[in-house]
Amino acid sequence: MSSASRVSAIPAASSNAALAYFEDQFRYETDCWDVHDALNNGPHDFVLLDVRGTEKYQAGHVAGALDLAHGKIIASKLAHYPQDTLFVVYCAGPHCNGAARAAVRLAQLGRPVKVMPGGITGWLDEGFALVSGT
């Protein structure tokens, strides 16, 4: 009979490996709170993209976000932004992979990108408001 739980049956990574892994995540993600703070208090040094599609965007989105569905992210739609512009993308929530799809498209275009995990669900969970319309 094993005395290890399913949690500990596979040993945890070393502290050095865990540190590298968790520190690296900040290069790929930013949270709803940090986005909210930057939008309201500055600096606003990124472009926030709602990648869910126009109908969902119009029903409710983060104030300051632009409507650009992940499937419509192409070079010509980004041409007016400097090449080093950081894009932050979000979708409906943790059950949606639209933000990851958008991040892939932006990275393929050579654009800096971070995902806002949680998306609209996380935004609302933090108690932040949405705006509707365009």
C-alpha cells in the first residue's frame, strides 16, 4: 500500500526549476488587476484586445479594449502600431482558448503579446465593470 497521495506521488520540481518556471510565466501573462490599474492609473503602455468577436464585444467589454477577433488578427490591421507595441489579449474566460489563439497569431506576426487569463470572467470576478456598445 502506498503512503503517497496523488499530489505527492510525482515529486515537485526543485526550487530552482520552480522559480524559473513561475518567473517565466510573467513574460506571457498579466492579470486583470494589473490591467485595470494600468488602464485607470497609467502608464497605459499596451493595447488591450478583446478577441471574442464583435457581437460579444458590443454586449460587454473592458473599457479601453479594442474589438479584434482572434481569427481576424492580420498584419494589415496592426500596421499602424509600432512593431514593439505590446498587445494584451483576453477572451471569455478560463474555459475559452481564444486568447491563446490570438497570442499565437500575434507572435507569428512578430508582435509582443501577453494573455490576460480569466478574461471577462476574471474581470467580473475582480468586481470590475464592463461597458457595452462600440
